[in-house]
Amino acid sequence: MPVTRSNRNIVQALLLARDLSSLADVGEADSTDDGCAVLFGIVRDCAYKIRGRAERERDVHRVLGLWDVDVDSGKPPSEGASAPDFVEPSMKTERSQP
């Protein structure tokens, strides 16, 4: 797998973790019973684990000189595309807040 695709997958994992964290915020705020609160606590825990592992892998790629995506600016140097342009369409949708 080319490095760029691998790095894009890492970025997708970071975006997924962000979305899961947002979902946990909304879910916990809206929960009406202990079961829902537990569920969204698990969702939050998964978000932290995914984010942590993705950040570690990103850091390894940076140390090895394989990281070719500038996440801070959201632009791959060779393509000039913003981060949302190189994630799956399902990752681009924004969740509406109540």
C-alpha cells in the first residue's frame, strides 16, 4: 500500500475518533437511563483508544519520514487537497446537534 493511502487511512481514523467523541457527548447528554449512559461511555472509550493508536502511528510515520500529510493545515503537500477531500464520503457528513 502506498504511504499516502496509509496516511490517509490514519487521518480517517482520527476523524472517526473525533466523530465518535462528539456522538458520545450528545448521547450522554440525551441519555435517559443508566444503560444509555454506559453505552455512550463505551463509545467515548473507543474514541480515545482509536485516537491514541492513530496518533502513535502518525508519530511513527513522521519519525520514519513517511508522513506526507500535513494534518494541521489539512493539505497533503503533493495534492493541495483539504482533509475532507481525501476521506470517504460517509466521513464528510456532519451530525446535526439537537
